[in-house]
Amino acid sequence: MKAGNTIMQFAGKQLDLATPQVMGILNLTPDSFSDGGELLRSGSPDLTLVRQRAEAMVAAGASMLDIGGESTRPGAKAVSSQEEMDRVLPVLEALQKFAVVLSVDTSNPELIKASAQYGAGLINDVRALERTGALEALAATSLPVCLMHMQGQPSTMQQEPVYTDVIAEVSQYLVQRVAACELAGISRSRILLDPGFGFGKTLQHNLQLLNSLEVLQTLQLPVLVGLSRKRMLGIITGKAEKDRMVAGVAAAVIAVMKGACIIRTHDVDATVDAMKVCEQLAFTTRTISTGVL
């Protein structure tokens, strides 16, 4: 979303998506692939640790925080609706006074509805509101939503994913989900898109998507990407999850140069610095092209 109105509303907070925005990840799960259990004590969120992590991310420049109570890593186990809500809602309540957009990473219709009452500004759904009741739950709120592409389900998605044309198929799927949202009364002004790096895709699929990410610009909706610490970066670098920061920042820069507006990351500080460079380059390019120096 590089032209026209680039201001997007997130339940009382607004962001200008003409400037790359950084979304910090707050996983409240015991089994997330790189940071599972770090914010839990005896299986429940430790609100002191959560606040400390959130404060550090905001101080580093995050304008959004993504709160998740269900792991969606490959092979992840299902979590009950109540357990997910017990993890997420106390954290949402604890972070309400933070001057950033609070995003909830969920597909759970009950949590979608409850999140709107607890200060959430965005629903980030890896299942693109396909779970029974999710579309209706989102439509009943005023919240925006990020629709992500995933082939299969988390438990099986990395078992030999196959595409004829990954770029076309991801784009077509997202177009269909946008149409479903509009039919349910969710306006395009409330919709973001995520191509779903690592969700039912091989390394080659992921690289093809990243290399052609600008294709999603034809849909004229803001694009969010999550590449942080993902397995594709481990395959390329040979490094463990927490040693993939540099690779993740490099991938984030490529994504922004190809039109992404929001970068979802564990490594906020380094990513914010990289986004500042991208934005300065974009600003300099604009001033040269307009003759205003």
C-alpha cells in the first residue's frame, strides 16, 4: 500500500503504512519454535515478564505487538479455546495502556470477540477466518484483520507441500478470502494480507514468494510478512533459531523493498534499524524524483 491513503485505523490507534512498521512477537505458548515457554511460569503467562518484554520492544521502536496463545509451528498440538483465552486475555488487559497497536494472533471465534473488549487493535489469523464462526465473529467487531495463506493445517502443512504456481495460488486464495470478508460485511479498509512464509511451503516456494512479493501489490491492500527465525533461514544459513537474526533482517529488508508494510519479528531492535534505512532510502528517492531537496 504505497499510494493514496496509507493511514490505517486499529481500534482507536492509527498507523501510517507508508512507513514500514515493526510488529514485535509475544508468544504465550510452551511450544513455539524459537521462544516457547519464555513468558510463562507454571504454564501461565508471567505478567511481569510479559510487561518487561513488551516494554523493551516498544522502547526499541515496535509500533505493534502480536500476542499469541496457540503455537502454529509445524506439528504443533491443538489448544482448547479456553486455554488460549486464559493465556491471551490477561496479557491484553495488562498491556492496554501501551501506546501501540495490540494484535491478537488467533483463529478462535470466542477469542476474536473477547479481544475486541480487551483493547485489541487487530486480529492476525493464520487461517484467514476459515474456522467455523470466525468470519462472523470478526464481522461483529470493528477490528481489522490480517488474512494469511496456509496450505493445510499446522500439524501437517510441511508434509510435502505442492503447488503448480505458488505465487498465483497464494494470490488467488487471498483474493477469495477478501471476497468472503466483504460478503460478510468486513470492508477492505479493515483487511491486511500475509502470504504465509513457512506455512505449507518449501524453501523454494518461500524464496519464489519473497522474490515476487510485489505481485501482491496488485491487490491494493497492505501486506504483513513474518520471516523471523523461520526454518527457511536455518536451511540457508545452517544456524539455529536464535542465531538467525541477521538473516531475518535481510529477508525483512527485501520484503519491504518489494512492498511489505509490516514486519513481524522476534528481533525488534535490529529490524527497526533496518526499516529506518529502508525508509530513508525511500524518502531520498522521492525527493530526487520530485526535485525537492
